[in-house]
Amino acid sequence: MKTFKPTYLYIKTHNKSGLKYFGKTIEHPSTYPGSGLYWTRHLKIHGDDVTTEIYGYYIDPETLHQEAVAFSKNNNIVESKNWANLRPETGFTGGDTSDSFTNESRKKISERNKGVNNPQSKLTKSQVIEIYHSTNSPEELSTRYGVGTGQIFGIKRKIYYKDITASISGFPGQYTGKKKIRYIIPIDAVVDIFLKEETYAYFKKKYNASRQVVKNIKLRKVYKTETEGLVAAGSVKKYKLTNQDTVDIFRSCESNKNLASRYGVSVETIRNIKNGDSRKFFKDEF
């Protein structure tokens, strides 16, 4: 039977990220960095700028155990995203090991290792944002940041580093140095284009998407993965007219010229409405 040694319970708080870790040690907590698996990975990525709080010093093992278990339970240190612990602290066990993980612990690791938190990540949050907004060529960005052009396109399309790019508003920076330009459309914009019923002019203005690109998205010729599971594509209005507008125009006794001026369309459009052309004249349906 091992001889019990007086033991500290401590709380570590990372000063930059705010992440906390609850642990035990027979050393002085101010010099002991902590041994939890996720906690030590976090320190490698974000540095060791940490504040240490001594929770208690125990010479009785039973009291140590009761205090450690109670704190773990009351603060929900395994499930909470505010804590790096992957299993409850008992006061006796060492740092987290993979063979002791619960399903909650494994899910916690998976969620926290996404994007820049992944130990294999080469990019910081600020670099991801810089890449998203940059108008430099993918090749230049690839060289500058030490990643492949596939990652550059993935960031601009919000496929990679979703924990960062999902909250970025606005269109990604576009490289216009080549004669033939292929504009990059983020995933959320693809879904919006697929579902929304609007004019081609609207999609061009908001997403810089050409008529052909809009058609290809709605016909699922491109971006098939992004539109998979969506029920039906929204139609595209060819003119800025609502269904009620077309009814009012059809019934109106005003001149075609006056109606065209009022609704902001051509006289030919007014004439076609009054001639009873089918709805397909006014919409592309997919």
C-alpha cells in the first residue's frame, strides 16, 4: 500500500483563453504546470500564461477525495467547455489518459481540436481571417502561410476552420489578377442562392454570381455536396415584379409606356404580360 503524501488541489486559469483546469499535486501548484492531456495540449498551442489558485492542502486522504469529487461534480468539469478536464478529479489519479475517457470526454476532445485548436494546425485565428479577406493569389497566400492552395480555397469557401469562418460576415477577398476570374462562393452563400427566389441581378449584386453560376447551383451541376438534402431550388425572377404586380398590370387600362415607367420594366415586358404569356416568361424554374 502506497504511503499517502500531503496533496494540493489547485485551479489553473489560462489568462488568454480563459480555459480552466482542476488538478492535484504533491508539488507546489505554482511551479507545477498540470498534467491533463487536453490541458497540456492547450498550453503548447496558447502558451503558459497561467494563473494558479490553491483550492486546498490535505493531509487526510479521505478529505482530499471527498473535496476533489465534490468540486468535480459541482462545477461539471468534464462536460463544461470552460474546463479542460476530461474526467473527474478524485485526488488520487494522475492526469487524463486515453484509456480512461468517457464518451463525453472523447466528444470534448473532438470539438476542441477543430480549427486552430488542432495541435496539427499551422494557422492562427488572425491568419485565417487574413486569408479569408485577402485579394492576393492563392499561390502567394500558400507560400506566405505555408499551407496548400486547397486550404486557401477551403478557408475562403468556409469549409475549413469553420469555428472561425462561420462567424465572418461579407464575401471573401477575390484575386482578380488573371484574365479569367473564378469567383469563390462560400458555402452559406451557395445554400442561399439555391433556396432563394430572387432576380439574377440580385444574385449578381450580392454574391457576384453570374447567371450561369446561379443556374448551375440551382440545377445541382456544381456544389452538389452543399445542396444535398435541400428539397427544392427557388426559382429566379426575371423581372422585379411580384405576382400581384403582374395581375395589376394585366388588368390595368393605363398605357404600356406609363406602366413600364411605374414598375421600372420595359414596354415589351408590359406588352408580354398583357398578352397573357405564361409564368415561365417571368421565372426560371428548376
